[in-house]
Amino acid sequence: MSGPTRGESSELALGGVLLSEAVRESGTPAFVYDLDGIAENARALVAALGARGLCCYAIKANGAAPIVRTLIAAGCGVDVVSGGELELALACGARPDTIVYSGVAKRDDELDLALTRGIRAIHAESVEEIERIAARARATGTSARVGLRVNPAVEADTHAHIATGHDEAKFGIAREDLPRALAASREGGVQVVAVSSHVGSMLMTTEPYVAALRVLIDVVAEVRSHGFALSYVDAGGGFGVPYRDGERSVDGPAFVAAARATLDAADLGALQLVIEPGRALVAAHGVLVSRVIQPKRSGTRRWLLIDAGMNDLIRPALYQAHHRILPVSGGGPLVDWRVAGPVCESSDDFGVHPLPDPPPELVAIREAGAYGRSMASTYNVRPIAAEVFVAGGRVVEVRRAPGASALVARELGQ
Ligand code: LLP
């Protein structure tokens, strides 16, 4: 299963449910997710990893509980980057020893939560942070299991906003600072149990992933030489997905196979391989269904104005990302429409798409399962969109959008 399909009626469906039916109760804009497709994706990755690996879902991609629970049931742990995400992962039933926690600036209360709940490891991103983790472990009477997130200084061929592993990024411990990080760990009584890295998002080939893993393999030897017993290597996430027709990317199991081969060749003994994919697990299994408000002719340009905007899906505005837009039903000759939302920003623009003329009532914005809802805002006093979850060929849960009155009450301080 991979995203929306058109059945005999020529109407677009996701997970076996017609999209027009899926949004009947919730109205639009609405994210519709196929939980079976997500589970199938996860099972393939978990199987590729086998018993010597753990797939920690990067919950930042989409934190909706039905999705997180589906992934946990399929055998995933969780990768979190804030105390809020950690609370969410635990509330969804993730076992603490399957949770890893990265993030360049963790507050004391967030470190305390991670330490007292006994997660698998806190991935430290600086020498200064190791010292703070050691201090919080003393203050809370806990022992600190730490992973060293190393900045591998590998350039990923991706959008500048989502490249994290190059040497000017704020993330990770620079290779040259490793001796200081190890000294701080020893002095602070911290147990270093892992090394990790994340090169960036939307990797379309395995090369940068493997290049970063090679750096980690070097680091393993250095960490062990200081007497630390490592239990896993975390190669990060970033597996790309195709957003455009004809675009190709390596699939998740291929990233795992490349990483495993690289690790095995290095012969490091019993070390688990941890991965942190987000987008690759959920992007294709979610669409954002939107109602056409009206067309607008402006000189020679044809705008198609829809009820979803950049506050619902910010990726086009923030990264110049392209998300395919399909008519939910209806035929007719295709013409190029420039599709835009109602938000008062010129960047609220989904680009040019071939769609019927006259326009359909509903359109579906594809690959909206990752970094859609989780990055949504209430800008322009627009409520967070509805969410509809599909499994076993039917709608299993509907979350309506809160009314604008809830947002108004907040502005009034009520
Ligand atoms: N692990 C770490 C440490 C990360 O920083 C990230 C993403 C991931 C895992 C998961 O990456 P994924 O497998 O989803 O590519 N909002 C952007 C993506 C930002 C990713 C930030 N870090 C977008 O919509 O493209």
C-alpha cells in the first residue's frame, strides 16, 4: 500500500475508503491517514533490522496517538526531541527502554523526566550538556545513560533547512571535541552507551548515511578505548520519499541493509543498530483533503483557492517543497491551476498543478502524513485541521477541528 489510489468509480481512496466519505463527518481541511499502510511500512523496516536492531520512530514527523500506537505495535521504539514528545511517547505506550532523546538544548526539567523515567539513552549534543546531564543525574539520584551525538561533518544533498550533519550545523559534538566529551563523561560518572548521528532529512541515496556511519565506527573505537561499554550505534533517520512524479528514492530497508553491511564489515562485536526514521514511515500514508473555495482569474493566471493553507501544511512555504495535488473525484480536461490557500501570506502557495476545469469540489494534497499536522499552527486564527484515521478499510477515528471560538477564548485569556 502506498498512498491514495483510484478505484473503479475513479474516485480517490486511501486505505480502501473513498476520501469524500472519509471527510464527510469531519469536514475540511482534514488529514486522512491509512494506519494499515503505516503498519506495513514499519513491519518491513523492523524485519530488515532483525533482532540486532531497533527502529525508533521520529515522533516529530507525526505525533497523532493512533499513528504512534500503530508503530509501537509494529515493533518500533520512539525518537523524541523534547520533554513534550517524551511524555507523548510514554502516554502512547512506548517502553522507556525503547526511547532515545536527541536535541541541542534540553531544559533541566526535560532531562529530569528522561532520567527518572529511565529511557534507553539521552543523546548529548555538547560537552556542556554532558556536564548538565551529570549534574541532573546527581540531583535526581539516577544514573545517566548517554549517547554521544557526533556531528559527522558529512554534506547531505538536501534543502539547507533540513541538513544537520555538516560542520556548521548547531547539532552534535564536533569530532575534535570528542576527547573533552569523554573526559566530561568520566568525571561526571556518566555511562556512555551509544554513539549517534543524523546527517539530515530527505536522503535519496544511502551514500551520505553510510559516510556518517563510517565516522561513527571510528568513534566507537575511541569511546571504547576510554573504557565505556557501548551497546548501540544510532545512524539516525532521514530516509527520503518521492514527492514528485518520476522521483526515485531508496526505500527504508535498503538504508538498513547498507548500514548493516557497513557495520558488519567493521566487525565491532555485539552492537545493536538503531535507526530514527520519521518521514519514510508516515508521509505517503497521509493526505490533506481540502475543499475548493473558488477559482480566481487574474490576468492570464488561474488561481484555485482552497480551504487548506500554509498553517496546515507549511512545507511548500518553508522549504519550497512540492506536494502533488489530485482531484478527489470528477474528470474533465486538465489545465494548470496555481493552487493557493486562504492565509494572508504570498508564500501560502502550493504551486502549479494539472487539475480539471471546471475544478473539483475536493482535492487531496499528497505525502501529507509527515510534517503536516505536526508543524501546523493556528496562524490567522485558523483551527488545527481535522484528522481522520482509516484501518481495515473503514474510518476508525475522527477528530474534528476545534472551532475558532476556542482560539478566540485563548486570545481573550479565558
Ligand atoms: N533523528 C533526528 C535526530 C532528526 O533531527 C530527525 C529530523 C529525524 C531523526 C527524522 O528525520 P526523517 O526520517 O523524518 O527525515 N520538517 C522537515 C524535516 C525536519 C527534520 C528534522 N529532523 C520537513 O518537513 O522536511
